[in-house]
Amino acid sequence: MEIRQMATAFLSNGNDMLMMKKAGSRLFNFEFWGGIGGHLEHGELNSPMTASYREIEEETGFKQAEIENFRLRYVLMQYSDGEVRQQFVYFGETTHRAFIPSDEGELFWVPLDELLDLHTSILIRAAIRHFLQNQETDEIWIGNVLNGEGAAARPRVEWSIMQDTISFEPVV
């Protein structure tokens, strides 16, 4: 079983979020929207934030010093096509709005109240919706995609707060 690790960033400036519109991908032949990001490289497996900053600079031109309040908000889990997909999702704010063109897709500043109207993946839509409802919290959330049951079932994301855990039960 393969494990695919990815890092995605959502950068805001004022009441807008920087989003990327893609004409398609190796998996999908239709237009969709997403954040800034990609796969973790070999040397980044223990530091998805490093991968996220790298992807941001490659795809937008924003340097780490131009991003404020950047923090991990979500770890999204999905099993698809025989592989476990783990996505680290960061949110932050830019100090300005000027980005460079990207080979990955077209970048747009999208008003926050229009984000849920975009054609995004189930996971990205769920993360954006959850973020918009929980912007003031500092928790890291785990999102697990569930397919549901029955003929009319639709995929959904089940949320839980990541907590510092005890590795062993106390000895009595």
C-alpha cells in the first residue's frame, strides 16, 4: 500500500483567499479549484511546513517572510485507489497581493464569501467550510473522509480535534 503525503496552503489578504484554478490534472480532465501546494519531497517528510513554504514560493512567488500567522490547521486523511492520502493544510496571511504567474494553474484572489461556490474536491470544500466556521480557534483538526452507506450516500468528512495523547496507560 502506498502512502501519498501532500501539503496545501490557503493564503488570505483582507477578505480574499488566494485560490488556484486548474484546467485538469493527471487524475481529472475537468476544471477545478484548490489551494497552493503539492507532494512532499523526500527530504520534507518530517516537515510538511517546509514543503508548504517551498510550494508557495514556486507557485506564487511569495517568500516565507511575506506570510504571517502561518500555521497547520488540518490533517486530512483519505483512502483512495489503493493508497492512503495524508494532506497537511496550512492557513496564513500575505503582507501584499502581488503574485507571479504559475505553471500549475491560474491564481485568483477570491472573496471569502464566494469560496464555497467554487468547484473543489470534497476534502478541500470541507476544510474551507470548516475553517470559515472556526477561524478563531487554534486547534489542529483531523478530517477523515467517509463514503457513507446506501444508494443515496454522499462522501462526508468527520472532524476531530488533534490532542496531545498519553502513550501508555498509567500503572496502577
